[in-house]
Amino acid sequence: MTTATARRTPADKHDERRRTLAESALRTLGELGYARSSLREIANNSEFSHGVVHYYFHDKLELIVFCVKQYKATCVHRYDGVVADATTADELVSGFADKLVETIVDEAPMHRLWYDLRSQSMFEESLREAVLHIDQTLEDMVWRVVSTYAELADAEPAMSPSVVYGLLDGLFQQALLGYLCEREGVLEGLRAQVHDLMPMLLRAAVTPRG
């Protein structure tokens, strides 16, 4: 037995099992959405029994919030490499746009679940705190990209973080819907929209370095 294994507490094992269950549940949640998912349905589409799922999560709401928080905690670091590697403003915009397109193609069900959950929070008060927290982390992620872009362009952002997030999130959601509806050219359209929008987010029209 290794030292790391020996030091694992019951709480650590409990949290690890919850994370494993959440990873399994995300597949079903992404396919069925909030309203059509139940703990039993989630269990039926995983390797875990309904009793096991119910032991670790009191109800569907607790499981879904845990799942989305876990997923989005990974998402918020998706663009860190783009920010770190870009040496010019143009490189940053291209890398950012490419990554947005990539995540729609690779993870559309998870994004669909997130927008579903955010809409449901309008009616489910118990969802609102979690949704607002996740929304804030996503806003912070977008702001890191835009503020770095502004630095590389020798300019300052012309809008607040919340406005910037609202604009880019709106474009992303529209592109996601278009992709799910199999609209032709929607992903290239998103790339073009991001390239067009980013300079508008700067206070002054400055030619980017490089």
C-alpha cells in the first residue's frame, strides 16, 4: 500500500466516488437534459445501481449541480494555453476562435446541458446560487482572454467583463444551436464573428503588434 493510498480518508473516498458517478451521469444528462433525467434514468444508463446513485446524491438536483460544477471547473481552464502561447493579438483571436469551435464539436451535449440548467434556474430557486457561481467563473475566463488580447494590442477593453461575456456567450450559444440543428457553415461563421467582434471590444482602434 502506498503512502498516498494509506492517507486517504473516508471523506476522500466518498468525494472520489461522487466524482466518478458524476462523470458517468454527465453522458445521460447531456443526452436527456434536466427535465427528462431522473436518478433512476441516470442509473439505468450507467454502471451504477439506483441505490448507489441515491446514496451519494440526495436527489437529481444535487447530482446535476455537482456534475455541471465539476465539468465547468475543467472548462474554465480550456483557454489557458491559448492565452499563454499567443505572442500577438491576432494569434490570440485565432486560437480563441478555434478553441470555441473545437469545444462545440467535441462537447456539444455538455454545453447543451449547461444552457438547459441555466434556463431552469429561472424557475428553480435552488439552482440559482450554483448557476450564478458557474456563470461568474465563465465570465472570469472570458475576461482573461479579452484582457490579454487588449494588452497584446496596446489597448484597453472598452466594455465591462459582464458585457464582454454576454456578447461572446450569445455568439457561442447561437453557434451551438446552429450546430445541433446541422446548419451549414455555422462553425466558420462563429470563427468570423469572433474575429469581427474582438477589435470592437477595445477602447481605441489600435493596430495589434505583430
